[in-house]
Amino acid sequence: MNAQEMAHDLQAHDDGLPLPTPDMSGDDLFKLGMMYSAGSGGCPMDRVSAHMIFNLAAMKGSIEARVYRREMSLEMEREEIAEAQKAARRYIDQGVVQLVA
């Protein structure tokens, strides 16, 4: 993770935004992704964050998240999708989100 990405992650924590946690199920992550995709529940509307969270939710078994991730990716630039995928990988690598075997 570069310094800019770390600063962004720290800013998200400081802002008190809801973020994925290790105890979240695929359904919990899907609901969080919906909050970011709609800009509700204290979350800003953020397609990159929503896509990232839908990606994590899909990896934890949420079928709905797969559908929403696919639909959202049709509205996103290639660079935004790549950014969302990198962010999801950081969550997995840091152990914040643990995938089911």
C-alpha cells in the first residue's frame, strides 16, 4: 500500500465511516455495499467503495452482491474497477476480511 492509499484508509477511519470488519458475513457486507452505492446510513455515495465491498461480499458467498457488482461495473470506468479490486485485495491481505474456505 502506498502512502496515499494509507492516508485514504486512515481518513476513512477518522471520518467514522462504516468499513468492512472481520466478523461481517457476506450478507452484512452486501448491506454495507448497498449503503455506499446509495449514499445512505452515514456513507457517502461512492461507486469504488461499493464495488469493493460487493466484491468482498461475493467472495463470502453473497449472490446478490455478485449481481450488484456486475451492474455497478457497467457504470464504472476501467480505472475505477481496478481501484476497487486493489482495495478489496488490501482488505483481504490485511486480514480485515477473512474469506471462507
